[in-house]
Amino acid sequence: MRKLFIAGNWKMNTDAKSASVLALGLAKALDTSIYKAVDVAVCPPFVYLQGVATALAGSKISLGAQNVYFEDNGAFTGETSCAMLKDLCCEYVILGHSERRHVIGETDGLINKKMHKTLASGLKPIFAVGELLAQREANETDKVVKTQIEKGLAGITAEQMKDITIAYEPVWAIGTGKTATSGQAQAVHAFIRQRVASLDGQVAAKLCILYGGSVKANNATELFAMADIDGGLIGGASLVADEFLAICRAGQV
Ligand code: PEP
């Protein structure tokens, strides 16, 4: 039985005060038995990790970063290392998010280097994959997701896979208000689990696969009820405490 996992991706939003207020509010609210059956993480902007870490101290919420670089230190202006994230109590790192792939231009090769460094450092990747609208319309979803998984996870062992969460995020559903139907999402999640099962069946059975793409309180229950959907990577709705908390309650019934 896989435990429900909800991760909030705050993207480039909030400021120092609102980030801490949001984190404190979530920490307090989630500290009740209603949320026992769900694991929760939030991924604030780098500059607010410290403040949010302080706000979350002693709570059940884990801290994640939205990105990381694969080198240890040195002349890499603007980058952040795994050790720096660990220093700030991060447990998770989002890798391969569509905004980093398609807006910033990250390649599968770069994501793979980050994947290796993240795992070697003891941080847990939340590895995002997903197709563009044109690729879905051309019936290429499985092919795109398969390639992203094979290249992003190249050289990763079955043992290391235990620390990875995969997030299926169709690009056309991110921040657009369009959600994949529960059937569309389930089909891709099942496909991802089969791909991982071809490497190791036991790891695949335990693998947490999140859905992301305009998840809201009013569609979360149906999505999380699907056999291979183990929770969500939540963007816009993670910035509103009541909405995020309602998503955390969804799927627990
Ligand atoms: C995301 O940022 O990963 C995401 C899914 O965003 P949204 O929920 O806003 O679509």
C-alpha cells in the first residue's frame, strides 16, 4: 500500500513574509490526526528556504527545492549545490520540471547529471516528466514519457529508485486550468509503472507516482482514487492554504 504524497511547488511566487506565513499556517493545520495518512512537502523559492525551514521546524511537512546543480562548489554563478540544500534541511528536489525543460532549456542529459548528484547526496528527487499538447495530439505521449524516463534515469540502480518519486505532468495541463481526465492520467501512470517494472517489479510496486497539472480541491479526489496515482505535485493551488489543505485531505477517504 503506497502512502498518499502531496508536494507543493511554489514556483517563483511569495515573498519572505508570505512564504513564512503560508508555511506556518500549513504546519499548524497539518498537525492533526486528519492528515495522518498523507505525506506532505513544500518547495519554496531558494531564497525563502531558510525562512520556511524555520517555520516548518518540528512539523510533519518536509522541505524541498525546485532545482539544484550537479557540481559540489566552485565557479558556477547563480547555482546551488546539493550540500547547500541539505544545510537548509531540504529532503526533496524537483528535477525535470516542464518549466525548466521548456522555458529554461534543460536537457535530459543535464537532468540525468542532477539526478545522480541528488541521489548520491542523500536528497530525494521528485522527477517530472510529461508531454506537450502537440505530442499528445500526435499520439506520442508514451514515446515522450518513455524517452524522458530512460534518459533522465540512465545509470540509476534499482536501489536508488527507492528514493525517487516520479511526477507525471502533462505540459498542457500545467497552470492552464486544464486537467488530464482521471482516465488519461491513470493510463500514463500505469505505463510509467510498467516501464519501471521492467527494471525491478518490487521497486515499481512501491514507486510513488504523482500527478501534476491544475490539480485543485474539486478534482483531486477523483484523480487520487485511480490505482496508479499516489498523490499530486501541486503548483498554483499550493499557494492558497485552504485549497492545499483540501487537496491533502482528498484521497484519504
Ligand atoms: C506544477 O508546477 O508542477 C504544476 C502542476 O502547476 P499547476 O498545479 O499550477 O498546474
